Amino acid sequence: MKIALIGTGYWGRNHAKVWRELKDEGKVEDVILCDINEDAVKPLAQDFEFEYSTDPREIMECEDIDAVDIASSTPSHYTLAKNAMLHSKDVLVEKPMAEKSEECRELINLAENKKRILMVGHIFHYHPALNELRSMIRRGELGEILSLQTRRLSLRYPRRDMGVLLALAIHDVDIYAYLLNEKPRELLTLTSSNYIKGIEEEAFIFMKFSKASGYIVESWNYPLGKKIRELIVVGTESAAKIDYLKPDEIIIYDSAIVDEQVKNEGEFIKRVPYTEPLKAELLDFVKSIKDRKRPKADMYVGLKAVEIIEKAMESARKRSFVRCE
């Protein structure tokens, strides 16, 4: 199996590092890197002892390449994924799958017609603590889920190509749908844009599911110095907290309101066996290619996340609730 990685920016470099590990472990035969910026791709290829190209068309037309891993900028996802499948290659494309849900549906139709694997890089489907929390919810260990609360906060100048909804919130709407196994019924989004016109650097999303509620806060304007990436799930019997920067632990709070009384019996840390999420994701891609079976974060997961974000954007424009069903 020969893999081509297209895009060697910040996240692409992480992909390249893991592909090097997988090649050393014999999971793939070879890897070639591709980026239109030779100053970016050449030194990385030298570091990892990979071939490289600066022409994506060359990658698509090479019959020796079995699959393409797309870690390039978001506006290029749709075109690159489409061209790869038209050239009979399996595809892993970073989130978001495409900028528009109609483009996602077109990619899905192409994948189905060409019988190609189309996987989307929703890496939290491979996060060990999140997967353990999902199992706990399925087993009823927290009771009935009442609410999910997320904060992704840091201080940085906004991106010029997209705001926090498409860059950050797409993670969290996907996570909520993954944990609860359902899309929200309706949502309300409020945003602020103070630095670049049309690019929101802060967003609040309220999501109403069949039983639970979701509260998402995203901000690139959080000047307290510490990056925050946390999820809290509150149930009728107990609650759980994940710090995404600590993927091997869940904090369990044995606290709840029971019979009009507050139960507070302390907290403890539940340790989770560590697996590197990105490596687990790429291994799932390799396995899906070999077995011709859908990966965990498949194309339908990618479509669902983009659909929810489109609803969030619609709500922000209208400044009102929007139905998601």
C-alpha cells in the first residue's frame, strides 16, 4: 500500500510523522508527500526520508498510489477529494469534509458509485478518554444525560479563511452527536466578530436534543493565558469531565440532585489506556482500505458535522433558533 499525503502545514506535519511510524512498522509500503510549496515539503520529506512532489495532479495520475491523505487547507478539500476518487483512490480528508454540505453529498455519491473509501479526519472519534466516556454513557453509569458543556478557549489572531464555527465548533457538534447518537433537534448560535469582518472569533451554541441540552463556547479572544479544551457531561446520577489535553483520564464527579437534595460524594480520576488519537485514526484508514469496510469516522459522519455547522451559521445570521431535523 502506497499513501500520498497532500498538505504539509502544521497538521500535515503531524500526519507525516505518524505515517513514518506506520511505514517503519510495516503497516504501509511507502509514503509520498505533496505540497505546492516546495520550501515546506522538501525539508519535511528529507527529515522523514520520503519522496515528495509539488504537483497534486501528478499524485492523482500515479497508478502506484493507492490512497490519498488530504491535510491541506479547507477550501481545497472538496476538489482534491473528488479528483482522488475520480482516479480510483481511497481518501482520508481532514475535517471539515468540505465547506458546504452539498459538496459533501456529491463526494459521498462519488464514493458510493466508485466504491471508494471516503473517511473524514474527525480525530475525537479516536480519543481514548472520549471513547471511554461514550461507553460509560451507553452503560448508563451517569444516569440519564441532562447536559453537555464545552469550552474551547485560547488567545490568537483570527484565521482569515474561517471563523471558530468551522474551525473549532465542528469538533464539538460532531462530539455531541457521537456521544448521544443523534443530531440536535434545534439550535441557537450567537457570534461576535471584532477583528476581521465576516470572521467570527467567538461563538456560543445552544443545542437541544431529544432529552439533553448542549452548550458550546468557542473563543480565540481568551486572554487569561491558558488554553482550555474541556467537556463536561452531566447526568442524573453523576457527572464527568474531560480535558482534551489529557487524553488518558476522565474526572468523575459523584454529584447530582436527587429527591430535591444535593448529593456530593466527592470525585476521582478514572485512568484510560492511552492510544495516540492520530495514529489510531490513520490505522483505521489503513484497515478500512484493506478490509473494504467503512471506518469509524466515515463520510456520513463528515456530512452530519457540516450540516449542523451550516445550521449554526444560519442561526447566527438570523439571530434565532433554527430547526435541525
